[in-house]
Amino acid sequence: MKFAVLDFETTGTQSDGEIIQAGLAIIDHDYSITQIYSSYVNPGVPIPPFITGLTGITEDDVADAPSLEEMMMEMVPLLDDVVLVGHNVAFDFHFLQNALDRCGYLPFTGRILDTIDFLKITFPSLGSYQLGYVSAEFGFQHDRPHQADSDALATAYVLLKCLDELRELPLITIQRLSDLFAPEDTDLGWFLDGLRSEKEAEPIQDLDGHTFYRQLALNVSDWTEIGAPRDEREANPLNGVSFEQFMDQVRANLKDTLEHYEEREAQTQMFSSVRQALDEEKHLLLEAGTGTGKSLGYLLPAIYESVKQEQKVMVSTHTINLQEQLRERDIPMLTQVVPFPFKAAVFKGRGHYLCLRKFEHKINKREFATPKEDYFTAAQMIVWLTQTETGDDEELNLSARGGDFWETVQSESESCLGRSCPWFRKCFYHRAKHEAGLSDIVITNHSKLFTDVKAAHQLLPAYESLVIDEAHHLEDVAGKHLGLHMKYFTLVHTLTRLFKDSRNGQLPMLRSQLSGHENGVQWGSMVDQMFPLAVEVKELWDRLSDALFGLLPERSDASPGETGQFSLRLKASQKPAKWQELQDLENQIYVTLGDLVRKGDKLLLEVKEDQDDYQADSLITDITGLLKDLTIMKENLRFFMRMDDAKTVYWMEASGQFRSKSLQLYAVPVDVSAQLKEMFFDKKKSVVLTSATLSVDKSFQFMIEQLGLQEAADNNRLLTSMLPSPFNYREQALLVIPRDFPSLKGSVGDAHFVQMLVHSLAEAAIATRGRMMVLFTSYKMLRQVYDPLKEALSGNDISLLGQGVDSGNRSKLTRRFQDAKAAVLLGTSSFWEGVDIPGEALTCLAIVRLPFQPPNHPLLEAKSELLIEQKKNPFMKLSVPQAVIRFKQGFGRLVRTGKDRGIVIVYDTRVIEAYYGKYFLYSLPGPKMEHMLTEQMVPRIAEWLDRPAE
């Protein structure tokens, strides 16, 4: 088998582009690259500037190049009897067929393979399948991305890497893949079939590398074999060892392990503050800026406490990112430096783990909703099972449809067979739960903390001490979890899983499985009676959703990608007209769903008593779970429509694009402080709350009130600590405010404002050679600025990336920004925090407006009303502190290491004009601050950047 790896550079898309360069790499039978062909082609039309920018190919390069006919004369003989390969091969194949046709050759009729397909299957955890990214990950030189010969060679290397990986897979995995893609259907199926025959002819090997069970190869053995980190018969390793002695030993080991380890004063203070809180059983609010080494700052005291007292310490983060960073980076390092064995386990919400029983059932029965994509997702996961130790969906790079696939195979408590499941000892969720039970430290997330509280503490192992990182999000997450959030599709998906139609779905499947049974006919007719009820509920829910969507007011300033373009708060005292009619609809849904669930329960009870077949058993469990879900939804919908809880705020959101199908219903407690106090601060011995942004104007009072810590503070059970930053902000950061900049009313800029802003941003970006991030508070204004700014920068070789314009995905945009030589990145809400761009890539941060939440947001409105009742000023008590914390988060994007230097421009003159402006500036960690006329700003920036750091 010979492969020809093809790549074309063209002047445009498939319908109107001409080839300007061809590259071809030939891989011979022995998998060696034997020939590389490359040639420019004179396209006979001008090359668009965008293409020259992308590929580096200019008019001069192609002026004397061969014509398409001359190039094809050289290339066609190389395509004799080969398998054609490309990275996103459909694009190149289209151009090839077109060129063959134009130059009078017969079309190419050989086999065609796509390296993207191979990558998805063999490397299911890669962050991206872009050629440049993959080449860097695999460590090959890919010097000239978007030049045909370089791309063809890189693609050839990728293919060889994938083939190596495939040949290493266990035979059973290859057989499973080959069964999925039937050889007669696709060229990929034909290839896998050949690989299978090759592998089957080899002597049996690789039996000890994996666990083989029920026709799948796994990378894990039974979790019941996992033991405790230390022998319980031996003495406690910390007997008679003080915290200081423990830390001396750890520091000595850190110096040996890490070349550049240096003690940081702030981190040392953090060790002792966290230790004191845990030791004296008090709560702690601790603000620690970037660079403190916060994770180690709380993990080391937590390990000491938990091992010494033989009691678990729970650590909770807000983002999965931080959880992964602790798992991948911090815990492995601590395992090396802590002088005794300990165990830290990551334990996430149940839906993050794969249910092997459901997955096996799905691939055996080929229950695929969108066949082409589902086949790929199934193939990815079959290979992933030979690699994963956790079964955690965060490891998978799933397509958008892959997310729907995951929902049908994720672990769920309602559909768990527990010990009677044949997969129980291999189960990923039970493995994680077992490991958490054995661990000294359990790392979870805020969501799971609250799910656990709502489930009467059945989910997490018992704990008395808790560390909450990224604690400025705690109140927000509490509201979401202690309240209610229901989407249009939540109900629809559940109904469709029961009955896709009268023949497909879990219930029809049960009917066909029971058809041979003596009671089969009777049971079948019970299923048939339920079908019209499901259809009726769906019709009623559609009518109710349409009617609710109809109540939402139009909103002018939302973007296609923003949720909550329309939002409406509902109040019991001012119900919309015709609300009674909607409640009648809800009542019909309530009654019909009740009827459906009752009939389902009765059927399952009868079948269970009479059946003991594993296949039916697992179906019954799944259906029981779905019926339970429907019962919860029916109660939630009733709670929402009645609106009779005075302490809850009710509202709806939807987007104009998907209309009633995007409807979301919310009912959230206005004030969660009392619940937080009761659940955590009254019950737990010690809760440590830490984040880079907890104080406002050097005081913790705002957080103390929001989180329900006032009583602890009054009773001397609350410690607070504000750590000095390890960075020298006066040297590393300059904050400038153009004091004559026009002010702005509302969320949309007038023409004069936009013109001034674009002009100033462009000048600043040229002075900082790109490397600039601009933070907006409204998407509409980002759109207003995008086109004119793109034009202003185009002549200076600075590219522009806009959130929601170039891509909605934050990590993809951040990566493109870091890879670009000179770029400006425009971002809204999600870019204000959690984006980490250390070093040169980010030199300038522009903040267009102070990040106040829109005052008409239902939750903010309700909180404000509550404060007014208490005779407090909502603007100063709530809006300003919230905005200050967000502003500090935004500012924190700039300096990420001790060597970073940069500029922050604040275009919102309220920071120097309004009476509350000082709270914003005083809350920052001490950058040099200057205000000046707009025209003086760019010279000052240039001068400051050119000055060497002291």
C-alpha cells in the first residue's frame, strides 16, 4: 500500500479558487517517506491579500511558475496506484478532481483517507486537530504552516504517527473499530478491515497491557484492588512532628526537586494562616494575588492536618481547569516532596464519568442518532478506554454532537444497577468514589459541594474541614444549585429517550425484548397506552414554551452567541395578563405526566417480579431513572409557575435565534447567606476561603455579608488575611487613564465615542506591536468596534480576533492569540477572568468600561430591593463591590509572572471622576497610575515600554 499525501494552497474556496502551490509526499510500502514533490503554480488571477497574509505566497513567487497543465503533467504520474491522504482531504480532493478534469485527465478513483479522522480516533484527548497544533504536540518541525510542501510533509508525519498508534492497539479494539465502520461503506472501513486481517494473522500479544472484559480493552483493573495510601497498622507518620518540622522537610525536598524554587514571603504567610485556621477550628478569608503559589499554600497545611488528625480535608474549586491543574501538576509534585505517602483524589459530578454498561449497550445495539458523527464518537471512546484511568469526559475532545452522545452514556444515580451491574468493579464513577473514600485530600468543585448538600451528604465522603479556592464564585454557584434552572430541552430529551417514536426509544425497546414472554402481549399494550401520553406532554410543553417565550420583551443589544438575549423577571404581585391560562396548560402537563409515570411504574413493577434477564434489567433501570427525572421536572415546573416563594426571584431567558426552544426558567433564592451559614459555617470545624479577589477597598466586609460569615466574625471564629503580592507592580505595571475621553451612556457607544475608541486602540496596539487584549462589558459594543478597528490595523500587520466573531470558544481564541506574531484580542464576559497569557504575548490590557452588571438583571434587581428594605444603598453595597471584584479579575490578566511587564488603559473616566471611582483604583495591587490627555497616552506608553526594567 502506497500513500500520496496531498496539499494545495489556493486563492479561495472550492467554488471559486485557483491552485497557487501544490505539495505531495509519497509514503512507500515500508512506511518511509520516499519522495516530496512541490511546485508553485501560476493561477492566472491576482492572489488576494488575505491569502498572502495566511500563506506568505506573493505575486512574485508565482509570476514565473509553471501553469496548472505543466504542474499536473509532473504530478499525475505520482498518483498512480496510491491511497490519497489529506488533512481535511475533501478540500484538496475537490481541487484535484477539478484540475484533472480541466487538464484532460480521467478523475481519481482510488481510495481516500483523511488524517483528521485518524487523529480523532487514535488521539481522542488531543486539544485540537489543527495541523500546526498537532505538529507541535508531536514534536515535528512544521516551519511554514499554510505552505503546501510543508503542510504535506507535516500531514505525512501525522499519518505515520497515527498508523503507529493504531498498530499498537489491542486486537479486540481493532476488531471493534472495524465492526463499527463496515468495509463496504467507507474507505476508512476498508483500511481498518485490512489492519484487522494483518493483526489477526500475528501471534497473540499485548495481553498484559490491558484488562479485557466483555469485548472491550480497558486501561484499568478492578477498583476494589486499590488500597489505602499507608498501612493502617503502622504508626502515624506525623506523630510528634510539628508543622514547622514537616515544612522544613518539604522545603528541603522542594529545593532538591525544583531548580528554580525560591521561598515567597506571601506563600510562607499563607502556610501559617491556613494552618492556624485548621488547627484552631476557625474560618478564614484569605486574599492571595497571582504568583503567591496559592495551590501549594493551602494543599501543604491541608495534607498535614488530614494525615495528623486522620480526617479528610475537602478542597473545592470553581473551574474544572483548576481541578485539572491540581491533578496534573500540583499533586504529582507534592507526591515527590511530602516525606510520607499520602493520597489526593479528584472527585467530580457524576455526569463527568462514563457508564460502561450504557456505552456497551449503545455500541452493541448501534443506537446512533446522527450516524456519521456518532460512529466517530463511539470509535474515539473505544480507543480512549485503552488509555483512560478515570473515564472522565474532560479528557475527550468531542465534537458538538459528541456532547449529545455523551449525555446518553454518562453515569447517573437513577439508572445505576450498583452491585448487580456486570461492570460494577470496573465502573469509573465507583472507582472515583472509592478513591475519594481512601484519600487524605479530596478535590471537588463548588457544584458538587452543593449537589452533595442537597442529596443529604450521600455523594461526598464525610469531612470537617473545607478549603474553597476561587471563593468569589461561591455565592453565585450556591444560588444556582439551591434554586431551580430548567431548559426547554431538559423535558424534551427525557421524553425522546423514552419514546423516540412508537418503535424507537427505551420503552419500545423493552416491549420488543419482552415480546416472547407469556405476558408479552399485555405488557406491550401497556407500553402502547403510554405513547399517546408522551406525545401529548410534548405538545402541551411546546405550547407552554411558545406562550412563555411570547412574554419576553425584545432586547436590542444582544449578540447571536450570548444567552439571555431576552430576559424577563416574573413577580407574583404583577403576574402577566393571561397567566391563568398558562397555569392551566401547566396543570394539564402535571396531570398527563403524572399519568404517564404511574403507568410506567406499574409496568416496571410487574416486569421486575417476573423477569431476571440482565439485558431487561439494565433497560428497566434506565427507564426507572427517566421516570424519576420526569417526576422532578413536573414538580419544578409547578414551583416555577406558582411563584409563591417570597424569598425567591423568578425569571426567564431565551435567545432570539432559537426562540422558544432556547427557553430557560430560573428560580433562585435572593439571599443565600443564611443557607451558606447553616450548611457550612455552622456545621464545619473550619472553612478556608481563598481567591485573588475577595476584598474591596482593602476590606473583607462585602464578602463577610454575602457569604453569611457575620456571626462567625462577631464570635471571633473568623480569621482574615490579605497577602502582599510577590510582584513589584510599581515596576511591572503602568495604569493610564485618558481623562478627556468621552463618557458613555448605556451599553452602546455613539458614533463619536466609537470613533475615538477605535482610533485610540489602534494607536496603542501599534505602540505595543499587537499583544493587546481589550475587555468589553457588552457584546454589542465589541461588534461596533470590530470592523473599523480591523481596518485600522490591517496596514500594520496586526491581526484582530473577536470573541463571537472569529470563534466563541475561549481557549481556541486564547491559543490563536498566543500563536500570532502580532494580534489584538477583543473579549467580553468570560475573558475577564481565568484566561492565563503569561509572558510577551500580552503587553497591554484595555478596559473599555467598568464591569458593572446590568442593573436590570433579575437577580441583581431583587437583591437591590432587599437592600432597600433594609435601608441600605444597593449601589454602594452591591453593584460597586461586585464590579470592583470583576475589575480586579480583569486587571489580573496582565501580570502573570515576576518577569511580565505591561500597560493597563482604563477608558472609563468614572474611575477618576465619580465618588466611587477610588474603590476601583485602591483595590488594585499598587501599579503606577497616571492620568493624562488622550493624545499624550501613546507617547507615554512607548516611553514606558522602552525603559529597561529596574
